[in-house]
Amino acid sequence: MYFFLSHLPFVDFCYTSVIAPKLLNLLLVEDKTISFKGCMAQYFFGYTFVITEMFMLAVMAYDRFVAVCKPLLYTTAMSHKLCAFLVALTYIWAGIFSSTLTCILWQLSYCGSNIINHFCCEYSALLSVSCSDTSFSQMACLVISMFNEACCFLIIMTSYVFIVVTVIKIPSKGGLQKAFSTCASHLTAICICHGIVLVLY
């Protein structure tokens, strides 16, 4: 649990580090320019860390499932190798999808106005300044985003359905409280992260 928890703030820190320096520069120095390569790099790393965080929360849901539903087998089922593999997989998975969308953006041609009405280089903001046909780019973003959101949601919901069924069967009130307190903070993080993503996009 703590291994995954240590990666979650690291991913948040990295995401903030991608966006915040340019935002502070914009607010304090009022330098409202960014190079095209800088914009693409900001988009790539920002999207990578967002996807990584979403899948890290899904991996943590699976971890909670094993901890609550199979507590005696936890150390065997969640070995250090498996935990390291799951964390590495979230970073690799995010990198693949982020690279795909960045390459799609890179292939577009940009002409005319190069002003984006956004404080960071975001997909829809970059599409709005392209003079190419963006229908494929929009569809690719929609499919990739929906696929990632659906995968995360499926993992999280499946894990928590099994957790709720197991918790309902616990006879002692103390065990029930312990199980819910173990999952409460994780559920809060899921609601905040996925809630914002679903409302915005």
C-alpha cells in the first residue's frame, strides 16, 4: 500500500512541475509565449502523468481488493516484484498513449493565429489553432481517453464490488470499520481525480 502511495504524490508532483513553471512565468513576468517544441513537450509530459495517476489509482484499488478480500495471502499475492511491475506498467502504458497523441498533434499543420486561449498546452487548445482537418485527431483523442477511463473504471469498480461483498460478510463491527477506513481515502482520491476528468472532458 505504501509503495503505491509513494508513487501517487510523485506523479502529482511531476504533473505540477510540468504545468506550474510556465504558469508562474505567465503570471509574474507576463511572458505569454512558448515555443512549439516546448508546447509539445508540456503536453506529452502532462498527459503522461495524468494517465499514470489514473492507472495508479486503479492499481491501488486492486491492492485494496487483495488486502481486504485475501488478507492472509496479501504478502504472497502482492510481492515486491508484482508491485514494481504494476507501477512500471502504469508509466509505460501512459507513455505509449501520450506518445501516440503527441505524434498525432505533431503531424498537424499550424498556420495563421498561433494564440491558444489556455494557460497550458492542452489537446483541444492545440487543435483549435490547427489549419488541418482535425476530425481524425479528435476521434483518436476520444477513443484513447474513453478506453483509458473505461479500463480504470472497470478495474476500480470490480475491485470495490468484491470489497463491499467481503466487508458485508465481516461479523465484527471493528473489522467492518477497519475495512472501510482502509478504503475511504482511496475512494476520495478516485472521486476527485476521475470526477474532474469526467466533468472537464
